Amino acid sequence: MSKTATCESVLGLPVLKKADVEELRSVFHKYATVEKDGEHYMTPRDFVIKYLGIEKEDADPTTLNLLAGVVDETKDGLISFVEFQAFESLLCSPDALYLLAFQLFDSNGNGFVSYDEFKSVMSQTRIHQHIPFDWEGEFCKMYFGWDKKKDLSYAEFTQLLQSLAYEHARVAFRVRDKNKNGFITALDFSDIMITVRKHMLTPFVEENLVSLVGGKQVSFPYFTGLNHLLSSMELVKKIYRQVAGHNPKAEITREEFLIAAQKVSQVTPLEVDILFHLCDLINPTGRITYEAIERIAPLEEGTLPYEMVEAQRRKEGPQQNRGVLLQFAESGYRFLLGGIAGGCGATAVYPIDLVKTRLQNQRSGSYVGELMYKNSFDCFRKVIRHEGFLGLYSGLIPQLMGVAPEKAIKLTMNDLMRDKFTTKDGQIPLYGEIIAGGTVNDLVRDKFTNKNGEIILPAEMLAGGCGGMCQVMFTNPLEIVKIRLQVAGEIQSGPRVSALNVCRELGFAGLYKGASACFLRDIPFSAIYFPVYAHGKKYLADEDGHNSIPSLLIAATIAGAPAASLVTPADVIKTRLQVKEREGFTTYKGLFDCARKIWAEEGGKAFWKGAPARMFRSCPQFGVTLMVYEVLQRTFYIDFGGRRPEGSEVKKAPSIMDLPPPNPDHIGGYRLAVATFAGIERKFGLALPKFTPSEIIQAQVKKEVEVSLETSQFIKEVAQNATALWDWSGMSFDTKRKFDSITNIGSAALQNQTKLERLTNVQSEMRRIYSTAKVCENVDGQENCMVFEPDLTRELATGRDYNRLQFIWDGWRASVGPQLRSLYQEFVDLSNEAAVANGFDNTGASWRSWYEVDTFEQDLENIYEELKPLYLNLHAYVRRKLSETYGNRVSLTDPIPAHLFGNMWSQQWNNIFDLVEPYPNKPGGIDVTPKMVEQNYNATHMFRVSEEFFTSLGLGAMPDTFWERSMIVRPTDGRDVVCYASAWDFSRDRDFRSRLIFFSVLY
């Protein structure tokens, strides 16, 4: 059984308690797979993957060894129990994050970090691999000495870590400042922030980096100001609270914030400008709110990344490891508090309930003699006149006897059923809310609460319905006794009626008279009431998710209005069935007989008798009841390991101390192991490579290089033979032209085999980046990533939101460009070298030679001049039509924004035809889509029809292997592929293939 980390400190600061030694040893032996000389050891894979679970099976081997090295003090590749135990002590230290980072860099375990160790680890981080660090800059010289011989102690290394991310960002800015003028492009700015400072970016800030600078160039002061602002957000919150006082929803102007910020020299006017600009991207009012600041501020110290919180909550929810007795005790606790709360609510509104009952019991229509009360106020007045003030409380005692179990059962079972209906993703479906409210609410809520403690609407209604159903089974006898006592006062001359006399008169079966109508009333009532109340609480909660006592009373009272009014017809029928029959009054045999006779004798309005009184009674009664119930749970809170009432406590950022460990075997200090390793990346930005390239990509790249080299060798041999074996002097012009083409062997002309192989690898890597690059956005707290095809292509083709189109346009270039930039430059250099070997000035000249026109460039210029008038008119027309959609964002004189053409390169405009079509309402046009759908057309079927057309012309049919080996639809095995049309003849046994990923509007 695992121990729970406890906090012990004189100052109240959290200090993690170590695990029991024997228990820790048992955990160690569970995961240790190596035994030498009678001792057990963990391998790096045992520790990092199997025990900690912070890497997957295909983890990068270097990363695996680095992470395990922080525990492996002897650096022998194995982890002993002594080392395992020592690392637990490290995790219990208050500076565990810095100690862990220090041991990560101290690869030889001598207690110091050398320049070589620092460079070795940093070179393996994803940050350095994307934007190389400056090893020769002053930063390294100042810390490690100009000769790089100084070793850093632990204390000195912590200061280096604190400054490292800032320095790397500064280096990146300098590298990207191509013109050396103190500016970088918006895309470079975004790339640097996402790469080097990602740990400081919230999803909102990361998504809006390009929008923040308006796509313009970014100066170094602005770059520094944003970085300092993000590091100072806790100070920004403090300034906001000074201005806003106790109003967390106050909107503060720039002037108000600046006045308060003058007292704090760390926040500059430029940083204030950046802050307000960011807030304007959330809500363009020129003011800031605390909610906006929270969306900008990075996570505080002591908190976990949200994705880790969710992962750990899924590992261990509130319902795990709870025995039957504990759940039974929790239900008993809820039952007791529900009974007290129900009694308070019933006493507060009992006079209204008495008036409602008497109004519903009196007959109307043609039975004039039966009318005793004109309305609710007349009834209230007559009861006091004839029966005294205490007459308003006739039947209160049995009512309290009934209400206590009634409300206790309803509240307890509603909560329990809501728990049970909560799904794994934290929601309660609508049916669950209904059933729980109508039968056994607390029970159902418990059973359907997910591991995040949330319930979706259908399950809430299911929970509500459950509460009402179980309540009727226990309280119908008390209800009928209460009603007979309430109407007994109408007969002044009759004998005194007591609860005991009523019970004797009715007998056991008679006590359940009208139960069907009671079910018909209470199940829908609870199914409506509890979901409305639950959602009303959320709506009235403050910014921290906490409900004050007034908000509980308001939510509970408002929820009673629709619930009470809509079930009044069932309440009228129930009342008529349960009152004592009188001579001369209409009698009823059952539910349907009662409903039929009321309709026939009194009309439809009779079903709504007492509706106002019922609302006036139910709304405040349930308002008081639910308020008291929740206040009692807060005041006398007992932790049964289940779900706390929603809104009962102020929400706070998830802390590493507040959550269960991701693995039950993470005991003592190891409870924080995963969080501490994550903190290295979150706080210091030291992100190590997670995975090696997948086997399929590795195999593909390797095979591509092999085939390319074989092809190059073949082409080279053909060219050499053509030159050596043929006499060129006597050849015709056309024949000589063909041989010239053969001798232009492209990249195969590279004599250096290493360069030829590198060129092939560079081209393969650029294609991989191009096909797998993603643009990610945050949708309702979830990261949604889109690849070029089909996602981005479809978004550009169909989207009409100006900002979103620009986000996609810029985002894809920001994702692809920085990765391709250095590779492309290398490709140009190697490709030009191959072109020179082929007798050309550069690759461009080699490409132009394919057209075999000496005046190729001049011919293109002439054609352009001829077409220019058409282009000018076309652009003018399209500008005007797009301005009708996008307003002044499309100028009538300036170039058209490239991201509006429905295509990533703007070379095809057909996707915006609906926006620019001349005379769009003209008659005509045929849409074949409905017929194609009707005939079950799909991608393969359309290719088959195409083949039928070509075979009808006399061409041969494609072999079966074409249909088996071609790529017509996107693979479903998770591969990212480039979807440009290409056809292949492998020159072996009619092996023809095509790659054309088909995107159909039909499905």
C-alpha cells in the first residue's frame, strides 16, 4: 500500500516526506531487471520508461541515457538501490529542480559542470538543434573563463541556468537579424519565441505572436520587452490588484495601470504597451481585465503543466480504491445533512404549501358550492381568521417527518447518481442528469462523475430523475397524511383529525394512494430542477469557480420556478387522489380517471390551480434547502475520497502536492519525479529529443538515398558511354540534341560521393519537413494541429475569415521556413556545384536549358508584356470583388493580400470563384453531385470510370497491380505524405503506379 506524501514545516511550507525504506526497496525490485552478484539493478529503460513513464518505447537512446544519468552516480549504465534511494532524497529537497538539472549536466558525477559537459548536453536539446547556441560568445567566456577551463559549482551553475534562456533568445535574435539593423521579421520573431521561450508562452500568446506585431518587423527593444513582461506577470497581477481593489472583474485603463506601475520600476511603458496590445487581442476595449492577464501569464512556480494535470487525474480519479463501507458512510453523511436542510426549507415555506394544497383541492366549474377561496391571498386570510396563525402550520410535524427523509433521499441520491454518470472526459450526459434527479440524485451523480469530477448535461438530468423516484417510494405515505391534515381545517364541525387516525383509516395500501401521480410529479420535477441548479451555480460562480452563499440561494431559488410550474398538473391530480372523499364531491378511481373528470367538469385551467402558490412555495423552499445543504457540507466537511460539491472551494492552479502520482508506485519523493523532470523543460526550456525517427521514415530515407545513388551511377555511366562510343561530328541536329540531353546528368555530375549522398539526404529531409509540418491552434483547451494536406489546403480553399486565413498562411511558413532555410541553402550550393560540373553557370541555367531556347528569358518577358493589360484588369476586378467581402482590408489600389486566394501559393484562384464570379445569379449550371452520391461514387470508382474512357479509345487497361499499389486516398496508418499527382513506370513487368490523393466533396 503506497504512502501519501505529507507536508511538515514549522513555517507552513510544503516539505515532502520520504518513503519507508522497505517499501521503496519493494518498488525498486519490482522494476529492476538486471541481477549481478546477488544485487538488483535498473537499466535506463527500466527507470525512465517503465517506472517513471516519462518517455515512450521509441524514446531517443541518447535522451534515455541522459535522464537516467541523473540517478546513475557511478555512470556504469546501471542504477542500484542505493542510487535509487539517494535520488528520492534529492526529490524531497526544496531546490530539487535545480539539483536535477545540475546532475543532468554533471555527466561524470564529480560535483562540477565543465564547459565540455555543458556544451555536450545543450547540443542535444531541441532548442540548440533548431537555433544553434553561440559557444564562442561572451556568455560562455564569462561563466567558464576565456580559456573555457573553469568548472562551475552547483551554486554557480544555478545562476547560469537562470540566464541561459535569455541569452539563447538574444543569440537567436542576432542570428536572424540578417541586415544587422536591430530588426527581425515577424515570422523569425515567432520562431524564436516558440523555440527558445516556449516554456513562457501560454497557448493564447503562442497563437498570436505574429498578430501581436502586426506581421511587421520586430525591434530588439520590443523583443526584450515582451520577454521581460512574460517573466514579470506575477508583478503585473499585483499591480492590477492594487488598482482594482476587491473587484476581480474590474476593467483598467492604460493610464490607471501606468500610474500604479510607476511605483514599480521593473515594468516599463513599452512593456505596458505590449500588455495592453495582448489584452486587446482578447477583447479590443483598450482596457485590461484579470481574466485577460491570466490568459497571458505563464504557469506559476509550484504548478504543473495542464496536460500533466489532466494525465494524472485520468490515472487516479475520486472513485478509485473506495470501499463499499466508505461509500456507504458518505451516503449516510449526505442523508443526515439533507434531512436537516430539508427541515429548514420546509418550515420556511410551510404556510405557502398549505394554501397551495387547499386551492388545489377545491372544485370549480359548475360546482359553485365547492368554492371556498377566490385566490391564494383569500385562502391565506381565511385560514388565519378561522384557524389562527398556527392554522398555517397544520400538519407541519408529519411534514417535517416526511421532508427530512424526502429531501435527504433526493439530495443524496441525486449527488451519488451524478457521480456515477460522469464520463471519462469529465462530463455528465443529458440523460444522466435527468435520471439522477428523478430517482436517486447523489448516488447517480457519484456513479457517473468522471475522474475529473465533471458531469455532462444528459447524465445530470438522469441524476435528477433518480432523486425524485426514490423519494416517492419513501415519502408518499407521509405526503397523503400531510394533505389530509391540511384540508381537515376546512371542516370546522368535524371531529379532530390526527396523523394516527389517518394512518388507521387508510391502512398500508391506502398510504400509497396517488403514488402514480406522485411519481408523475416528482420525477420530472427533480429531472428539471437539479440540472438547472447545477448549471445556475456555474453561471453565478466567481472567477475562481467559487459560489458564495447568496449565489447558492439565488441559483436554487431560480431553478425551482420552471421545475415547480411545469409539473403542476400532476400535483393537482395527486392532491385530488389523496384528499379524503366527501359526500357530494366528485370521486376518482385513479390517475387517468381523475385527469379525465377534471378536464370534463372544470376544464384545462383546473390543472394549473395553485401554480403560483406552488412556485412561491417551491422556489424559496428549495432555495433555502439547497443553500443550507451546501453550507452544511462546507462547514462540516468530511473527506470520503469522493467528489466535493461544485463551487464549494476556490479553484487554484494545480500544484504538484495536490495531485495523485501518475503511478501508484511513485511513493515518497518519487511522487514529484515526473513533475520535476517536466520542470526542467518548463522552467529552463531544456527540451531533449523525445523520439528517434520512426522505423518507416528511417527505412524510407535510407532506401531513397540508395536508389538515388544507384540512379546517379547509372546516368553517369550512360553519359560516359555516349561520349566515348559515338562520333558526334556526323550526327544530325536532332540526334545531337538528344545526346546533349543525355550528357546533362544533373546531380550525378558531383564527383565527390559524400557530397552526392549529402545532396540526396538534404532533398529527402526537405520533402519530409514539407509533408509533415503542422500549424497548431488551441480549440477549447485542446491542441488542434493541421497538416498541409488535406487540412490547410481545405481551410484555405473554403475559409472566409480574414484573420484565420492569415494565421494559416503565416503559420505554415513559420512552421516550414525556419526548418528549411539552412537545408535549402545547402541544397543550392550543392546543386550549383553539380550544374557547374555539367557546364552551366548555375542550377537556374541548367533548368532553362531544358527549353532549348536561347532567348528563353526575353520570350517570357515579351509574353508577360502582351498579357499585362489583361492581368491589370483582372486584378482590379478581383480587388473590387474581394473588398465587398473583406471591406477596407482589401485596398482598391494596393496588391491583394496573398492569403485570400484560396491557395497556399496564390497561383490558382478557382477556390474563391464564389466570391468573384461575374453575374452569380445568372441561370444555368449543372450540379452532378447529388447523382454521384446517389450512385455511390468514390475515389476509386472515379478512377475506374476514367480508365473505361481511355480503354474505349483503344488504350490498354491498367494491370491489377496498379490498383493494389497506387495511392489514391490518404493512408490510414498515420503516415504524413505529400499529395501531389505523380505517375510511375518502374520498368518491370508492367509495374505502373500513381500517387494522387483524391479529395472529394462527396464524402
